[in-house]
Amino acid sequence: MDRNIPLVHPHLEEVDGEVHHKKRYDKYPVISFLLEKESFTDAEDIAIATEIFRREAINVRASLGFVRFIETPVEEVIHAIDIH
């Protein structure tokens, strides 16, 4: 996630009652994540990780496309990429 910081300015501003980096560009990418579940991963872990990625997208002015898992069929991931 630290590598996304160059997408925005180091300066901050208030947006919808929150503090976020100022925009650097007019258009931003859709970011998505492929995760690997561990044997002990549960629904709460997935919800927390998804919320972290959603918040990261907001902070770098992108949008969150999808969160999938490495065991997701390749065709499903390709389709998710194509619609975003």
C-alpha cells in the first residue's frame, strides 16, 4: 500500500469530514486484491482486510474494484478485471 502514495500529493486536505491526501491526477485507477486464506482465516478477518483495502482506495483517490482469493477460478478473476 505504501507504493500507492506517489499517486497523490504528500499534502493533506479534508474530504467528507476526513483527512486524505490531495489529488495529483484527474483520473485514478481501480485497485483490486487477490488474497490467500490461511487455515485459520475467518469471515471477520476477511471483513477487516476488505475494509482496510477500501479505506486505502479512498486515501489514494482510487476505487476498490474487487477482493478475491487465490483459489477463485481464473475466469472469475478475469471477468472481475474486465468489468472494472
